[in-house]
Amino acid sequence: MGLPGAGKTTVGRIVGQKLGCRVIDVDDDVLETTWNMGVSEKLQDVGSEQFLEEEGKALLNFSASGSVISLSGSNPMHAATMQHVKKNGIVVYLDVATRDILDRLELMKVDRIVGQGSGTSMRNILQFRKQFYKKWYDARIVCESGITAEAIADKVLEAVRRYQDSKSETFISTRHKRLGEGEENDSVYFSDAVIVGLAPDGGLFVPEKGLPKFTAGEWQHLLGATYVERAQTILERCIHPADVPASKLGEIVETAYGENFTCSKIAPVRHLTGNQFLLELFHGPTASFKDFALQLMPHLFAYCIPQNCNYLVLVATSGDTGSAALDGFSRLNNIDKQRIAVAVFFPEDGVSQIQKSQMIGCQKENAWAIGVKSDFDFCQTAVKQIFTHSDYTGFLTVEYGTALTSANSINWARLLPQVIYHASSYLDLVQKDIITFGSPIDVCIPTGNFGNILAAVYAKMMGIPIRKCICASNQNNVLSNFIKAGLYDLRGRRFMQTSSPAIDILKSSNLERYLHLIANGDGQLVTQLFSQLESQCHFQLQKDLLERLQQDLVADWCSEEDCLAAIHSVYCTTGYILDTHTAVAKVVADRLQDRTCPVIISSTAHYSKFAPAILQALRIAEIKQNPLSQLHLLSSYSPLPPVHRGLLETLKKNEKQTHQVCAADVNVLMTQLETLTQNQFMKVF
């Protein structure tokens, strides 16, 4: 299946020859035989609308098992036809760039196709048709420019093999033990990893065979694509269709990114100064990069879970994850909201006032914000302890038919969507002619839990030419010290509250995934390192692993004074306001980049979320306590970018909402969760 000129017949013949199968061309072998006239003659005789009906009827009466069938370019526009086709075979879509199709049609002297009315350009009718193809295919073949029909045929065969082998893509724990003779494999599928969140042994799930690699041509194929199109193409290669079919995945991606972001580009890249560019990740509904995962993940989760069970999603947040999770899960449809609830634990005094107000304001009937009288590390540890408390989880299952899972970045479905925007930002620089494809870039990312920077490493593994990932820490600089010397050391470390609270983290969960990667999947080594961290509060990487780590990563940290000074300096020279986390990255990028290639700085949150610190950095003397008043004051300066509209509206609507506050005691938290679960889900009798 594909656009006219996509090469369906040519590729179909090669595939048929390789498989030893009969090849049927719908135009030549079905339609013309049925009608006793040529296709173009029939179209001229009955017109486009009637042609589609008669073409559809002809195919509904046709079946041919064990064959390779080349559909017509217009078959996918007839729903009943495609339902018949999908019941009887695997539908493969040859995704050829529109510019290549136009060139081929010109050579073939084709100037009009089915459905093309007068005044409609060929480009527009081709774009119109693509929406129908997206509904029906089981596997997409990205046909990069210049690829031969033989190579496309090989891709088709590989895609069919993948589609038929649901066991080919499994996930293992980062603490996975190498199997002895006779031992059962403990790997799981994507849907299992999404549902469970944390592996039973306390490790994190990773793809057993790693992430797929795109060729340079496949990446270049996505240059003219929208963010939604890029996201779907990348995710299709990372999620097996047995877990989430391509058509369903397309619906989910469209729901997540179609209308929920205030910028049509979703994740635009903006020039800042010199060779520095900002990847603006704050245009989602809650104004932080967490929206990219948490507008998508709840819908993946709702699709993957069994229909006969309730789920309580636990989240620990240092700020931005909380409101993003609450907003994302509250956008589920009403049926899903009756069986899925989310509880967010956040440090009561460890997030900004606006972040707290936003979380409280994002509460819905299935989405709860719970303040904890401690720091983020306690919240994160508490979630892990609750998960591994078998008596408690068993009690919830028996009494309330409710299972626990996580939406923190320990969940693979939280991490995977972040790979997309790192890839997309590189493609945007190519599209803007700032670089040519293949030229290297550096990325600089404010880092706390290590998920965002790990996603950049994964994008690099998939073929994006990232040279160095620059890890930017604030004064909680355990990570930057570790990257420099290989010693992860929490002994005597004092947690420090800063103006960049989302990276006020001492234990970086996703570091475990990265160490598993560079250790070539040595789960026993990972177990040893993190067991030592738990028992002795430190571990040291061996020399070869540190050298491998430093091939990907460099790091430094930024003081509070330097952070605020950077906000002031950038505003004075450009009129642009950085948020505190982005300012941390800007300071570190200035120190570590060598200016031989562009550096993309991840702007992970909108400055509106940290108004008091921003007002202080801009040296505005009188700072009002009310968050809304602070945003109105910022808005009066006509800043670039403008104050985040969605955040402003959330605060306006929800000034009087309240929330639960609990002591820093895991037992207290479990009691609170049981109360909320009892109120949300019907008790099992």
C-alpha cells in the first residue's frame, strides 16, 4: 500500500519472487479483469466518487491466500475494502516522501489521480490521501530518497518477520541475572513494562536488544515531517505492534500532541546567541518538558492494562512531574478514569509556590496531590518501598481489585517519548540549514534524575549525530562529580533547596539504566553498584566504564548566584527570559562547549513556574507573595516568551483548592493511599 508512484507493484514483484509467492496487482489483475476495461478509462467513465465505490466492491469479492498483493493507490480510501484486506493479511505501507512521489509522477506523465478535483494541486491531494493510509497499515516502511526497490523489498520482509514475531522485542531488568541452564527467561513485553513500572527485583526495565537504529536516509525522510509524524514514526520502531498496533499508536500520538500544546511546532528550536540554541520544551499544558511523556503515557497505559482491574499510579515529584502527571491522567476518557487513578507525592516545602498551586489546581476526581513533610529523595524512596511491600500491594489487590504502578521516569513509557524531541531538535537544525545532516551537535541538559539526558544518549544510539551530552547540575552536584571522577558519593551529602527544584536530587534513578547500557547489560554489576549505594552511600566505577561514560558525557554545576546572573544577563542582551533550570544549563554550556558545533540547550520549564526567582534575577524590588500577582507583574514587562497562558488559567481557576499533607512516614502514606483508593474504587466483596 502507498501513494501512486510509491513502487508498490515493483516492490511487490521482488517480494513475491523472494518468497516464491504469486504476485497480484489490483489494477491489472483484479479491476481491469472485473471491468473489462482499463482503470483510467473506468475513471473517466464514472468519475472519482463512483470509481471508489466500484473499486471497493470489486476488491470485497476478491481473496487470494499465500499471495503478495499490490493495492491501488486509492484502495485505502474505501473503509470496507480495507477491513476485508486487514482480516486476510498484513498491510505494509510504503512511506515515500511527497517530493519523491511528485518527481516520479512527473516522469510518468501523471497529472491527475482519483479524488483530485479541479483546482486541487497534486501535492495537496497526496497529503489528503495519507490520512487514509495511516488508518490501515500494520507495518510502515520508510523509503528514503534514492533507495532501490530491492532494498525496499528486503525492508518489507524484515518488517513482516518483526510483525509476526511478537517475542522478538522484550524487556529485561537492569538487575537481570544471566540465565543458567534450565532457568526460565524473566523478560517481559512493552505492555508489561508499562503496566508494572518497576521490575520485581528493584531494577528498571530496558529493551533487551537495545533501541532500533535509523539510517541517515530514514532520519532525513523525517525532515519535512511534523512533530506528530516524527513521533509516530519513531515510536512505531520502538513499540512492537503486538503491544500497540500502528493505527492505535497513531491515535494516541495525535491525542497527546494534536491540540494540547500552545505552539504548533510542539518542541520548537530557537536561536539564543552565537552557536547556542534553545529547545523549548515548555509549551505543554503544565509548562514543562514532563508534558511530552505525560500527555502520551496515560493513553498508552490505558490501552495496555487489562480491562478487569483498577490501577493506582504512584508518582514522586520534585516539582514538574506532579502537575504533568495529574493533568495527563485527568485527560483520560471517562471510562478509563473510573479504573485508573494517580497519586502524586511531593515535598511540601521543596517545590515552588507556583508549582504547588499548579499541582493542587490540577487535581481531579481521579488525580490527587499529596504533600509530604520531607524532600524529594524521601518521596522517591517511599514509592519504591510501597511497591515492594508485598503485604500492602496484596491487600489492595484483594480488597479493592487495585494494582499499583508508577508514572515516574522509572517507567519506560515515561522515558521513551523524550527521545523524540532530542531527535526532532536535530532535524530542525538541519531543516533550517544551520547544519547539514551528519554534522555533530552537543546538547546541554539540566539534570537531576538523569532521564532527560539519558533520552539524548538513546537518540544518539538511534543515529542522531550528538557528540557530547553535557550534564548540568545545580548545587546538588552529585551527578556532575560522578561524571568527572566515577565516584557516586552520598556520604555526608546535605540536600540543598535551590531555585531549580526539579533537579534538586541526590539519587538519580535513571543513572541505573545508563550504567546497564555502558556495562553491556551486566545486570549483576549494576545490582552490586546500587546495593553498595544503598548500604554504604557510595560506589566507584571501574576505569574502563568511566572511560566509556566520558565518551558520551561531560558535566559541571552552577551556583545559585551564577544561575540568577545568567537569567539577568540573557534578558538584558536578548529580551528572552530563561527559567532557573535552563539558566543552570546555560551557565554550564558556556563553560564546557568548545564552540566548534552548535549546542542545543534543553529549556525544560517555563520561567512562569519560578516567578519569585525570576523577579529576583531581574532585580525587581517588590515581589508580591500571591502567585497570580507575580505572573501579572512579569507579564507587564512584555517578556519573551510571554507568560504561559495555560499556567495562568490554571492558577485563576483553582486558587481555593486544598490538598492532603502527610508526615514523612511510609506507613502514613500507605494509610492515606488506602483511604483514597477506597473512595475511588468499589471495594471487592
